[in-house]
Amino acid sequence: MSMHRLSGCPGCAEPLEEADRFCGVCGHPIAAPSGPGSAAPWAPGPTTTHPGGTAPRPPGAPDAASGGHDATAPSVPGGPDRSGYAAPTPPGGGDPARPTPDQQGNPAAGGPPYAQPGPGGATGSDHTPAAWGPGGPGYTGDEQERSEHGSAGEYAARAVPASASGGSRSYGDHAEPAAPAGGYGSGVPAPGWGSVTSAAPTLVGDADDWSGTPTTPAEATPWQSGSAQEPAYSPQQGTGPAQEPPYSPPQGSPQGEGKTCVACRAGRVDTDGYCEHCGHAQPRERDHLEEELGSVAAVSDRGLRHHRNEDSFAVAATALPDGSAATVAIVCDGVSSASRPDEASAAAAGAANEALLEALPRGAHPQEAMHDAILAAAAAVNALAPEVPGAQNAPACTLVGAVVSGGVLTIGWVGDSRAYWVPDDRAALPRRLTEDDSWAAQMVAAGLMGEAEAYADVRAHAITGWLGADAYDLEPHTASFKPDHPGVVVVCTDGLWNYAESAREMAEVLPSDAAFRPLHSAQVLVGHALDGGGHDNITVAVVPFAAVPPRPPVHAETEPETEPTS
Amino acid sequence: MANFAKPSAPRFSVEVYQNEFLPEGGRDVHAIVTVTSTGGATATRSAALAPGGSAVVIMLDCSGSMDHPPTKMRGAREATAAAIDTLRDGTSFAVIAGTHVAREIYPGQGRLATADPATRARAKEALRGLAAGGGTAIGTWLRLADGLLRGSAATIRHGILLTDGRNEHEEPAVLRATLDACAGRFTCDARGVGTDWEVKDVTDIAGALLGSADIVADPAHLSEDFTRMMENVMGKEVADVSLRLWTPVGAEIQYVKQVAPSVQDLTDRRTAAGPRAGDYPTGSWGDESREYHVCVRVPGASVGQEMLAARAMLVMPPVAGEPPVTLAQGLVRAVWTDDLAASTAISPQVAHYTGQAELAQAIQQGLEARKLGDVDGATAKLGRAVQLASASGNAGTARLLAKVVDVVDAAAGTVRLKAKVADADEMTLETRSTQTVRVKKT
């Protein structure tokens, strides 16, 4: 049911431009011409048209207000912040309006990194919010353009500096669904951008600004103003900056009763989580989750093709007996062919995390602690299985975890979820730290097939190790490394690494400032997978590793040293 | 209004069996909705009547043919007496003699009697006066029963109708109109005794009035059957229960069928019940379980989406201004996936009942073809029926089929029509063609 290029947005009839991937006004995804995954309108009636699966994202954070600023709610106060977002990348740089991360109140959303396209240019610039980046003055011009073209999408495209334009623009933004919005929603307009407030609608409408839409939770504004046919949006096209659409921010608890459906915008949401009008399932909390601690961040996303998120993660910070910090990140992928995979992954991630938080502070050897944590996770998953011997399809999941403590990086895994090491110095060699328990990996390991051939096989992803009652001989793999240089550990499910399989590819996708902005980096990685099609749930944790300054017996190796135990 | 003895009322539960996964572009969602009511009649058998009480009217065919052979009239009289003995004290009842007109036998004067030892004795006494003579106009019987039951405050209103001949003294349209008028006002079981009646008349009555239809070829078995029917009525606790289906905007109900214990198409029986919802009548319930096959066509959605295709609820009618009570509900979902293994799987329940419905249809079509002399058509259809009955473990139907065809290979559906088939066997097969069996436990 893939759709051909549309002349107008199926959601709101907004005229579209060639390169638009999402409607500039309502955020409705415009079917990717190629993919079967293209988002088709939900329902036939214009009132029920709705973005595909990606659109209704629950907010990763309580950024409802900013969610509101999303495409469909141009007038939301969040708008101006959006321009703050734009600020960081004025081509000319040095824009005084550029908010610092601190100003934003959300480091992840901070702009600076955007300002430098960096070596990762190819990918990094994808989300160059350079798109946002017309300098202050440019704005006026853009404003005019907008009027001329009457298309927010167009406007957005124009606003993009040449360097950042092109087909690849944007998904980066998609990559950061909730968080940026959260950041920008902080309501701190960049100095000097006050006038931009009114311009925000355009920006908000920017097709690139996918993030706005996904963050829009059910309570998001637009729905309030009625159906997609609601003309309110089109007028906005031509209206002057001062005009505010009649949107009033959602009131009350977002979780409260009487939520309005994100799909048709007409019905209320019943107690089962479906729309009373169009029947569509409402975004669930797990559809998109983000968490950031000082030393680690993780993002999990349902992806574009699965109806629920069966991945899970846990991140935590604790302290060793000597007072030094330890960081834990666990990522689990529920096995879809098993029953209740979502419960399995949640149980495993939670149990492993708890076990590590119990063991590390009392001085347990991290590798042993990891081993025990995997066993604890396995027990938790086993406990989900019905008490029938030999029961079919017992809940199952994979697990990969990383612990950074005392200058040591400890990895543990079962299944095909992975950990990658990406040095901060991108000249150094990145590497994969895990060996999949998978058919493909076994084929390669046994020398029966080349890597390319093995991974192209339909059986490639059949896993040979997992946590679950029907797993045979659970063999937790653990390894410790003592990198002598700083870097970042990327802990992820195959929903990500399918789109960046080799360590080199992963390093290319990972923003160069990952060590300082782990949440943003995780968002970018998730965005990369969504950009590639989002065929699976995507979960990634980004754990910065600061090398301990070399001590007398210097570990001279550039390469981390592995000590796999099994 | 006070809630009548809620603890003794049955509790309903709804379970939905389906494969919710649809391929890209898939729109038809099939589900088997199993409704079970428990804790009612069986648990309180000795204790209680249905809240509000029950009222039963027995309609006996007293046309001239009932005397040929005379065992029919005698059997009917005895069966009615047995049914009256089965009435619980306090139940309202009446007996009607039906010919080309309907006549009250007991208690008369447009009233219902209340069952107690004295009224039971008087009613049986009245039965002695029954004599055969006259024609058959079943609509008149039903209209009289309807009038009697309408005067009753009972919650459970039920009829038991026995006929032995064709509805010759009434236009089919009149019977049809009568059934339409009576539908929803009372429920009715219908029986044909002997082999001179029209199967369709009896099954139509039972279908329209949400009761059972059966053949009692040998009048000697009438007492047993009437007793069982009356016990069944006495077990009813809740009346006028509807299956309410809510569907989202843009969705269409393709069909709604009861598929167990027998096939009964309810699709056309829908009455609107608020926005996007419709009620399908299910009649009265005791301690029992029924299954419904619901097919909904939903608007297509892209892979990864999920929607509620239907919400299936059991509702009781509003009582004295109170809002309708939802007794139980289940959800029919649609989830689009690109996982072919998921989307191509068929729910075992859906497959089973699809087969049972086809079985009923194959029998009816096969017998129809046989009557028209279409040997090939009849052989093909009845062969298919034998195959389906065998595969699904419907032994009862398989046994009935074996009296009409010689089974060569049940698994392959190879059969030969029997040259000579007893009328009773053919009518039994036709009347019971809609009987289904439950999904085999694996």
C-alpha cells in the first residue's frame, strides 16, 4: 500500500514539496515512495487520517507543552524555543542568540555540536539542524518566502543552508523525537529571538521537524482543535507573525481521562487505550522511552514496523566501595516469536540492573558481578514462564550490559544484542565488543560462510542464546577491557545495529560529541535506524568512558584487551 | 429499582479468540467470541427462580392430522403433562391448542396460571379434553401466546411449540410477519413431531425467536424432549441479553453468527445502539456457553499499527430508567505486521467454526440438491459435509449423514447417495444440520 508522491498532505491537505518526508503543518508522514513501510493514512476519512506508526509518540519526558509546539500547533509557546534550536547553527556562527545547553536547561538539546558539522559530516549533517539555522536576519527573508510559497515544508527547505540540504536532511531530527522538544520546550526563548515566536509556526511546520510530531502525545494540542480538516492550519500559512491560532495548551494531566485520540483527533480514548471513534491504539509509554543520568543515557523506540516495543533498558549510576563512580547500562530485546517478549525484556533489564547495583557497591569484581547479573536476569525471565514443563514459547529475550567502573569496562551478553567501542579520537579504531549468539555469527565463526553471506541469510537473526525458560545451557559471556583512551560504549539491540553493523559504521553514525551528550547521541542513533526503515524496535544506551590517566605500569596497547570468559 | 438477588444471577464472561495480525493491506478481522454465563441456574437450581419470574406458554398442534396415527395426540398430551410437572412453583404458564385458530386450554380468559400443585393438576385435567380436528395456522398460535405473555411481568418469557404438519392455513408471509412481531418479546423452542411437517417452518420459528429446533420423529419420545426443554427454560436466569458490537468509524460488520451450540446468522438482526454500536439479540441465558463468529472489515492501516476492530459486550436491557448493564466485554484487535508467519496463521477457533458453518451449509445445499434430483450436486455437497464433520470431530452430524449417504472415504469426502432414505433420517439431518461441536481440546 505504498503511496506515490502526494501533492498534498493526507493529513491536512497542505501542499507538499518534493523532498518533504513529513507534512510541514501537521507532521503527517508523507509516504516514503519506496518503502512498503510508508506510512499510510490511518483511515479513509479525512478526519481520520493520521500519520503512520511513527507519529504518535508518547513524550519521552513530560514535555507536553513542547510537544504541543509540534507541527500542528504552531502557536504553542514552545515555538520560540524551536528557534532557539535554530540558533546554534547559523551559517555565520557566532550568533549571539545561540542558547547554550545550560540555557536550554537540557544539555542534550544544546546547540553547540550542531554548529560544527564535524567529520561525521555525511551522517552528522543529516540532522543538522542547520536546517534551523538561518541566522536571525535570515528569518525575515524566510518569512517572506513562506508567504510566497505558502508551504511550511518549502520554507523549511529554504531555510536549510545549502550544506545541510538534500535528501538526507531531517531524519536526524526524527532521531530525536522527544528530547529535543523537551529541551526546546523549556520555554526559554533565545535572546533576541522574541520576534521569532510568530515565525515559529513555520519552523514548527518544518518537515524536518519530525521530532515535534512524534513527541506529540495524545494530549497534544492539535487534536483539540478538531479534525485534520480544520482549516485553522492553513490560514496560519499566510498569517502574520502576530497571529496565534486558537490553540490553548492542554490542561490537566496528560494521562487523565478524556484524552483525545492522536489518530483521528475526534474521539476520546477509552480505558483500554483505544480511540472511541476510530479504534486506533494510542501511543504507549514504551513506544518511546528516554533516560539520561549524568554518565549514561538510553533511548528505546518502537520503530516503524512493530506495533509495540519489546525492547527494554535500564541505566543506573552507583558508587564503588572506594567512592568512585560506576555506571551500569543494560539493554534487552524481547524475542518476538516467544510469548510476552515485552515482559521478558523488562524483567531481564530490571533484574540485571538490580543485581549490579547490589553487587558493585560492595566491591564485587565487575566481571563476576556481570555474570551473576545475567543469571539473575535469566531467573527473572524464567519466572515469567507458566509452570508447565516444556511449555512452548516461554517468554525470552536477549541481554547486553556494560559497566564502567574504576577505569575498567565490563561487558556481558547473551543473544544478539551488542556493545561497540567508539574512541573519542575518531582516528583510533572502533570495535565491536560482543560476539552474537546467532546463526550468522556461528556460521562465520565456524568458517562455513562469509560474513556478508551469513548476514544476508534469512536465518541470520535466529539467535542461539537467550534468556528464558526454554533456553538450553545458558552461557553468559562476559569480557573486561581497560581502554587507555577515552571513548563511548554503544550498547544496543539489533534494531540499531542492523543499520550500522560494523564498528566503523557505528562510529560514523555516532556523533563526535557523544562523550558529552550521550542522550543526544542515543537519539541520533535511534534516528539513524528509523531513517533506515525502523524495521525493528530500537534501543541503545550510550555510556561514555573516561580513561583513567595512565599509571606506572602503563597499558600501552591501543586496542582494548579482551578477556572473554565464558 | 432494586437489584434482584444479584448473587444468584449468572456471571458472564467474554473471551475472544482470534489472530489479530493482518498483512499489509489486510482488512478483514475474524474473531470467535465465547460467552459463558456461570454461577446462575446450576448453582442455585433448587433455590431460585429467575429474577422477576418466568412465564411459559405451551402451544400444541391439535390439527386433524394429530390423530394419524393417534399416538401423536396421545404423545403430545403426555409430553405436555410432563412439561407441566417440570414447572417450578411460582412459574406462570398457559396451554394453547393450535389449529387454524388458537384456543386457550388452560387457564383461559387471557390469563396465565401460577404453577402450584393445584394448578398443575387442573391443567393436566384440561389436557384430557384435547381433541384433534381442524387445520394449521401457526401464526395464530404465536399471536395468542404473545398476547398472554405480554400480560405477564415475568422476565423470562418463553414458548414451546409443537407441530405435526405444514402451516397450510396461513400465508407464509403472515407467519413471517408474526415472527417479526414476536421477536424480542418472547423466546420459543419449536418441535416437529412425525415427518409431515416442514423443516423450514420449525427452524424459522426457532431462529426468529432464539430457541431450539428439533425433530421428534417418534411421538413416544415427546415426553422426554418436553421435559428437557422445560428444564432448560427453568434454568434461564437472564432474559433479553444482547451481544453489542462497537466498531470504529469506517469499519463494517461483515457478519455476526452464533456458531455454537448451533449456527444462527444474526447479521440482519442488528438494532442500533448508540454511535457505531449495534445490538444482536441472544435471548435468555441460563448456565451455558455460546460462541459467536464476528467478522469486521476495518479501514486498512500501515504495518506496525494497531487498532480496536470491535468491542464485544454482553448487555442487559435498561430496567426502569437505569442505564443498560454491560455484563462482560472482550476486545477484537487488528495489528498490521509484515511478519508473514504471524499474519497468515489462522486462529484454530476461527478455522473450526468456519468449518462448522460450512458444514451446515453443505448439508442444507446437499439435501436441497437431492430433493431436486441433482445427484452430482448432492453427492458433492454431502461429501464435503462428511469430510468436514469427520475432520472437526462432529460425530453427531457424521452419524446423521451416514444415514443419508454411504461413506466411502470420510477424510476425502467420498460418498454415494443412498438409494432409499427414511424421511425421518433426512429431516433429522436437515433440522440438526446447524448443530456444531466445540473446538477439540488439544
